[in-house]
Amino acid sequence: MTDLAHTPQELLSRLEDTKQASRHLNAASPATRDAALAALAEGLAADAEQIVAANVLDLERGVRDGMTQGLQDRLRLTPERVEGLVEAVKVIASLPDPLGHVVREMTLANGLEVSQVRVPFGVIGAIYEARPNVTVDITALALKSGNAVALRGGSAALETNKALVEIMHRALESVGLPAAIVASVDDYGRVGANALMTGRGLIDVLIPRGSAALIETVVTQSTVPVIETGAGVVHIFVDASADPVSTAEIVHNAKVQRPSVCNSVETVLLHREALEGVLPGMVAKLLESGVTIHADDTVCALVPDAVAATPEVWGREALSLDISLKVVDSLDEALEHIHTYSTGHTESILTSDSDNAERFVQEVDSAAVMVNASTRFTDGGEFGFGAEVGISTQKLHARGPMGLPELTSTKWIVRGNGQVRA
């Protein structure tokens, strides 16, 4: 049932304890789970200074090790960001309980009452890097949905995650739940990550978040079912009828507001007929914010500060203040470019043409498709989920921002009064 022959016994015991603890959580009432979340929010708020202090240690080590600015931004927890985590936990606690929700029900001709209801997975494993906010987000969503968690947060956030997990353990114990509901395997490094990937029977589902390389490793090496999150080679298509002022604001927000995250725009496709009205204002706003513009020959001829785009630019997730601009002659050409280079995360069209907007929505095969809006809105918090486990770019079970329903499975309940099958 498991493939953990070379796993240290102490680590194996830890995961077994978490599996056992998941049963306690499954049996806990919604009120108890909400109380645990309330205690977690209180603990995060009370220990905010200690969390930030631990995070400073991780950031200092990251700088010494040459961590990129983008990863530093993902790693950083300021007092304001800790406050945001507290509020997210509170929102999650206030959401309707997903467990027991009836997905569908029917009464058969023989009188059997059949219903499909939402239930927890059991133990959710998460492998991620330099993202201590994920430690809180996934734990809060897991508790609300009745799941235990086994976390591998990576060496970059070691001190921060250690502080966060200690707070979580205290919160759980304060409401009579086992601390083992939340387990960290960070102290075992890669061995811990491998235990999550091969822990069939102990880990019910595994969610990776991070670089394309990390996700590919988990997807290809895991024997545990994986919900795949993906990189964000995100596109905005500026149609011929796009409003110049709105376009400049939206593109700037999608690139500059937080460039290190997966829903920031990487490529802007400009309809040739929109160039004269849109390009000057959009480019000026980007350059003012320090964005490096990589562009095709047409844009380079019009923007002296642009850098000639190399072929690999179009499929790159920069996660930095870099953006790629390309001129297209039609919606068809834009759709073909997106089909070729998109990672299936988020795409947006800026247009005043409702027919083009509808066609874009129908033909773009991504987890989130937007009309006249910044791609930065692809986010569990923005969608009203409180937080997200990740943004799934696969097509099985969960797609897009993953909230509470995506952390549940279902089971069939059949009630009868003595029926036997003929």
C-alpha cells in the first residue's frame, strides 16, 4: 500500500500519526473546526512579531544565497501580510461548511434513496517553496474541509514555517484536536518530500506549488494522486476596439502590482489597428514603473526603449518586471499564439466588441478567461474563497483557484428498507 521502505522510522511514524489524526478531524463537528480556525487567527495575530522576525532570518539567508527578487517577494511576510493571513483565516471560517453537502440525490424505482455527498480527502500533502503564506492558506482550507495536512515548505522558508506550524499546533490543541493534524516534514529535507510523493495509504492527494521544475518533479515522480498547479505564461489580447486609457491601467496592474506571482501578465498581444491609440500610453506607464519591454520588430520600431524579443521570450514565465509585446493582425492570430504558448492559467481580452469577447471566452482553453479585467483577479481570495490552495491548470476534479469544494471528494450513501437485487 505504501512505497516507504527507505523512509526513516521517525518520519514514517509522523505521517502515520497524521493519518490517524485525520480521522479525529473527520469526526469533529463544524463548530470545533471553526473554533480551531478562530484559535489559529488569534495565534497568528498575537505572534505576528515573532513570525516576521523568523521571516527576516529566512530572507537574510536567501539574500546571502543569491535568491532572486521574485522569490524574495514571495517569501517575505510583513506585518501587513500577516494581518492579511489573519483576515483570510477568518473569512475561511465564515464560509459554509462543505462537508455533507449533497451534490445530487435520487430515489430509485425500487425505493432506494441514493445521495452523493461531499467528504474530506483525508490527508492532503503539499510541496511548495519560499511561500509561507501557503502554509497558512492550505492549513486553514484543510481544517475547514475536514482534512489533515502534511507540509513540505522548503528550506527557504524554514524558520517562518517552523513558527507558523507551532502556532497551528497550539490552536488545534486548544480546542481538543490532535496537533498531528498538521505535520511538517521540512526537518527531513528531500527525504521528507519523497515521503509525501511515495506515501500511498498515508497521503491521499498531493498538491505542488512552485517553479515549473518543482511541479514537473512531483507530477512525474509521485505515486500519490496529484492535483497539478501550473506556471503562468499569462496573456492579454488588446483588441482593435480596446479603450486606450483602460488598457494602460489594466496592463500596468496585471504586470506591476505584484510581478512575482503566477497571475501576472507575461505577454501582451496588440491588434495592429490598436497600436496608434493604445501603445504610447501603455508603454509610458510601464516604463515609468521600471518594466523592461521585450518586443517584436514592429513595436521595437515604435518604442526606442524596447528590447528585441528572443524566441524563448514567448513561452517564458518571467515573474519579474519584464513584459513581452507582440503585434497581431487579427483575433485569429492572437488565439493561435495563445494556443501555442499558454500554460492554461489565465488569459484576458480587452475589447469593446461583444462578439470578439464571446469568441475569446469560448475558444481560449485556460482555467480562467477574462474580459476587460486584469489577470491579477485569478485568485482564491479575490473569488471569495478566503484563500486558495493553488491554481490548478489541469482538467480533472479541480481547475482554477482551489477553495473548499476542491479539497473534498464524494461518497455515495444508499438508504433502503430491505431491498435486495434481483
